[in-house]
Amino acid sequence: MRLKHRLSLSLTLVAASVLGVSFVTAYLVVAREETRHLDESIRAEAKATAFVLSKSAGPPRVEDARVEDPERPKRVPRHVVVYAANGDVLASTSKLSPPPPLSALGDLEPGDEDGSTQTLTISGRTLRAVVMPLARDRTEILLYAVSQGTVDEDLAYLERVFALLFLGATTLTGVLARWLGTRLASDVDAIASVARSVAEGQLTARVGGTLRGSSETASLGRDLDHMIAELERLITIQRTFVSHAAHELRSPLATLRGELQLALRRPRSAEEYKGSIEEALAETEALITLAQDLLVLARAQRAPTAASTESRLDEVLSDAVRLARGPAEARGVELSTPATPDARVRGPRADLARLFRNLLDNAVAHSPPGARVELSATMVGQRVSVAVVDAGAGVAAEDADEVFAAFYRGAKDRSSDATGAGLGLPIAREIARAHGGDVWLDRAWSRGGARFVVELPMASETPPDSSRAAAAPDDAAG
Ligand SMILES: Nc1ncnc2c1ncn2[C@@H]1O[C@H](COP(=O)(O)OP(=O)(O)OP(=O)(O)O)[C@@H](O)[C@H]1O
Ligand SMILES: [Mg+2]
């Protein structure tokens, strides 16, 4: 059954049951109260009549009379019959003819001074009657009755009112429930249709502000839109990454092929072949480095390493400095070895060393010969902060937002002969974040050169539940 039908049916059934039970209960309470009121009134009248009859001498005599209706401001005829113990009618008012036989009134309990009340139907009229012994000699029996019409009228009126209310309220509930069901169902349909479109690859599909069924479905729609937008963003990043990677791989491969084709075009001396093979080898080395960088990046993005893996900070930094020393010496740049606090940080030594090595490589590559690259480490609460400062030209303002994006290289670097794929900083950031830390460019640094800061949690700190640390201050890059 469809949601809107099920919803309207169940709401209508619930409303009908609640109303039905309430109206039946109210009806029964009113009927009992009115009958009790009528009974009290006729019992009092019957007692008064019995008292008068018991005082009068001779055979009992009763006359037609009208009494006050207990429910309405009007007078109604009363009916009185006096029976002998054997059932003979000794006296009767004229309007009750023929009087009901005593046997039809049921047995009177001995000593029941108040008598018993009952409903009688005589000649099509419904009467409420009390049957009680006459006080005079206890053998004669008095029947006192008045019309029950006003109680019946009241109850019939109540029945009509309740029936109308029941029908009206149930119909209204049904209509409202259907309207609500339709709105909710249309929201669910809209959400399902967007989910189907996304499953078919249409990442531009959005629910938008069309949901009006309930605040919950509207909020679900917003969450879904947010999720699709995020999915679209990630897929775009992924596609860009793959196309950059393919491009980066294709250029050295094309160069390699060109060199090999050139070498084979005509017979050459052993020396020339050696030169060609060395050039091809250099290209192959560059390709292997690129492939390794891509692998490291993919691995760091995949999942954080176990929180239990930890390393000594001084060992990590001395490894990084050792690895960067070759290029530094080739360029005539001096690397400072920092006084490192005695701390353990989260993450494997090799990965963390790679993080710092990438920063040092950049610092060396952008420093003028003879300059010095400063590496300093400090403790900030339960975290260590390591800064890498060089004496180069610094990161250009137009590059600052992008330097952490995969394959991004600054304008100067793109136009120079310097090799590089633009993967050093994204790898550094992924490694830092995978271990609960982060790395950012210090944009407030004004003393010349570039300053990159790495922050890592100390091994004793409880690992964050997210694999990604909060965004670094003052950094909007990739
Ligand atoms: N210390 C620095 N001084 C000036 N610019 C820098 C510095 N470090 C990074 N950059 C800029 O950031 C860009 C991205 O750096 P990244 O390390 O990601 O790539 P790369 O060094 O160009 O190549 P790769 O690291 O893959 O060999 C660089 O091209 C450069 O423009
Ligand atoms: Mg680099």
C-alpha cells in the first residue's frame, strides 16, 4: 500500500476509534445520569403518594394529576396503580388502562421500602416506574409511573449530535490525513528521484527547496543535497587528479620514447649509445619518483595509520635533514640541525621524515646559494610545532591559496627548468593529517623567505576520532 494511503487510513481509523469510544462513553454517562435523576424524582413522588394513601381511610382512591417534569419546565401526567397482594387492581388513574398485571412488574423484595425502578412499555408509551409497598399494611403495592419521553428525547438528540460530530470529525481527519500523506509522499518521491538520478551518474541533480511535507523531510533533502555536492566536489578532484597524473606520466614517457627512437634511427658509436641510455635512465628515474609520490599520496589519503605507531621527533628530523642534505650541498645551501625537544609523535618514522624532507627540499630549492634553511621545533601544549624557514623569495601571493593542491606548481617553478610534479606539499599535508596533525604556510611571516609550519600531536595525546585535523589557521589552500 502506498505511504499516503496507509497514512491517511491509519490516521482516520485512529481518529474514528478515539471519537467513537469517547462519544459512546459520554452517551452512557449522560443516559445513566438522566435516568438516575428521573428515578430520584419519581421515587420521591411515589413515597409522597404512598404516604397520602396510607393515611386515608377506606379503600385506596387515586386521581389523575400532573406533576413537574424533572428534566423540563413543564408538567406531565402521573400514573398510579394500587394492587392487592394477590394482584388485583384496587385503584388506578384513568390514563393507564389497562394497568399492567402485577406479575409483569417483577417480585418486590421483602422490606424494600424504596421500591424498585423499571422501564415499562404500555400501549406504545415508555414509562419510568417505581414499584413499592404501601406503608399502610405492607400487603398492598403501589406502582407510580411518569413518561420517560424527555429522557428518551434528550438521548435521541445526543445520538444525533454525536453521530454528526463523529461523521464530520472523521471526514475532516481523513481529508487532512490524505493532504498530509500526499505532501509527505511527494517529498519522499522527490528525494527518491534525486537519489536515482545520482545513482545513474547525474551529479548535478538536487532536491532544492521543493520539500514542504515536514521539517524533517526538508532537512533530509538539504542533507542529501549537501552530500551530493560533496560527492561532486570529490569526484571532480579525483578526475582532475587522474588527468594531472596521466599528463605528468605522459610527458617523461614521450621524452623517453623520443630519445630511444632517435638513438635507433641510425647506427651510432658505443659512446653515443651510452649517452642515450643514460638520458633514458634519468627519465626512468624521474618516472619512478613520480610513481612513488603518487603511491605515497594515495596511501596517505586512504587511511590514518594505527594510533599506536609512534616515533621520536629527533630521529624523524635527523632522518629528514640527512635525506635533504644531498640536494642542499649540491646547491650550496646550509641546513640547520635543530635542538629538538624530547618528544614522541604519532606516526611511522619514515612517513614523518618524508613530510619534513618535502618541506626541506622546497626550502633548499627556493633558497639562493650560500643561504641557510632554519628548522626549529617547539612544544605547544600536547602538540609539537616544527617550522621550516628559508631565505628565498617566499611563496607568491597568487600561489599561496593553491600550493597544497595536488600537481600545483608556482608560476615561477612552472616556467623554470626545475623538475617537480607539484606533489611535495600535498603529500606533506596528507601525512600530517593522517596522524592528527597539519601543515600550513605561515602567511603572517614577514621576515623574508617562506615559513611552513607542521603541527603534530604528541604520542601521549588521545587520538582524534576523525582522520582529518581541523583546517590550519590562516590557510585556505587545497
Ligand atoms: N619554500 C618555498 N618557497 C617558495 N615557494 C614554494 C616553497 N615551497 C613550495 N613553494 C611553491 O609551492 C609549489 C608546490 O610545492 P610542491 O612541493 O607541492 O611541488 P614542487 O616542489 O613544485 O614539486 P615536487 O615537490 O613534486 O617535486 C611549488 O611549485 C612552489 O611554487
Ligand atoms: Mg616540492
